[in-house]
Amino acid sequence: MSTLITPGELASAIDAGTVRVLDVQYSLAGDGPALYAVAHVPDAPHLDLDAVLAGPPGEGGRHPLPDPAVLEAGLRAVGVDDGDTVVVYDQQTSLASARAWWVLRWAGITDVRVLDGGLAAWRASGGAVTTEVPVVEPGTVTVRPGSVAVLDADGAARVAMDGILLDSRAGERFRGETEPIDAVAGHIPGARNAPMAEQLEADGRFRSADELRAYFAGLGVTDAGEVGTSCGSGVTAAHTALALHLAGFEAVPYVGSWSHWITDPDRPVETGPAS
């Protein structure tokens, strides 16, 4: 069964009552709740990326791992029970959905699916939207942190040298030509650039599994090699990990990513194209 779900498949699953749908609309401006207020899938509560799917920004980076107790409380508040099939969606590109997919799996929720193309695809298929906020029965899920692996800074450095570390930021940020968010420009030495936009179709859906597999193979990814992902703060890194998963490769994100890497001035910085 694919990790992705189409609007038609989601509609059928909702009618059958077999899924818990969560809205994770998000932007860097932090206006996920405002996006949710404009339109969302009926009966889907909002799960805030900044408040629940990440810890407070600081030494761990801009989007570190969430505190397990905070994550558990947040998931229970939106009605998640142990054993649920959870479907997450965002506006269109699956950026926030991929972060939710990865964090929920890290928390021990094994059946997490992503609405390919997000709310835009849902609406284009004729799916209904609403502004009504549902009343949700609290869930009983138990968070089991560490259920999937994560890279720290030392691990990311090792993978960059001995395996393949893919940095999913735009090329100009990877090369250090511009840095609109973080205090230092550049990338982890040895990393290779795999911009998120290159993994998607124009409408925000993921490229086909065969296309993604060829794309990542062109960057040196193999079935036998170790693969990690990185980005600015650990959100887009999860997106690339999902794209790799769809292509048949398993990758481990560096959740702190560049925003954590640069907190230690002794860590090396590389600029320009990948060597």
C-alpha cells in the first residue's frame, strides 16, 4: 500500500470511517491556524507544526524534535488512538505533511498516509471544504519516541562523507549564494543538493516512483548505501525522506539540519556546488 493517498481514495476511506484525517496546513510565517480557518476537509482537526510537531527553536535548531509529552498531548487532542490509520494533508506540496508523516512514525504510529497534492488536489477533485471546527473526542494514543532513526550532527557529517547526504534546500541557498533565514550561508561538507521542487510535479503532487528513483539514483543513491537528508530546519528534510521512501529508498533525516549545524562555530561550512 502506497504511503500516498489520492483524493478519491481518501473520500472512500472517510465514508467508510477507517481513517483519522488531520489538517497540517503550514507556512514559515506560522499561519497554519489561519489557513485552516479559511478552508479544511470536514471533520479534520488542525495539528500545528510549530506547537506539536516540533520543539521550541533554539540550540536544537529552528524545528527540533518535539517533546514526547507535548506530542502525545497534541495527538490526543485531535483524537488519535493507538492503531489508527492517520491521513495528513497540507495546502498542496506535502511539505508539512511529510514532517507530520515522519514525526508520527518516529512516535510509533505505523500507518500514516499523505494526501498527494494536499487540499488543492482535494478541492480540484470536488471534495467538500468547510470553515467549521469539529468537536473531537480525545484520543488515547501512546507516543513511543525513537521508533524510527534520526541523525544528529555527527551522524550527518559521517553520512556526508561515507554515504549520501541530500540537502533539499534551493540551489542558491545550498551553494551559499544567499541565505534569507539562517545566520551562516553554505552547506555541510560533502552534502549533495536535491531541491525539493525537483521532486514534485507542477501541481504539487509527487513525481512518479520511477521518476523519483531515477532522480535519486542520478545523485548517487543506491539500495546498498546509507542515505541521510538535511535542509534548513528539518521540515524539508522530512519531505525528501518521504520522496526517497516513495522511490524505494530509506533515508534518515538530520532533524536539526543547517539551523542546528551552524550553532557550533567549529563545524565546517562548505560553499559552492557539491564537490
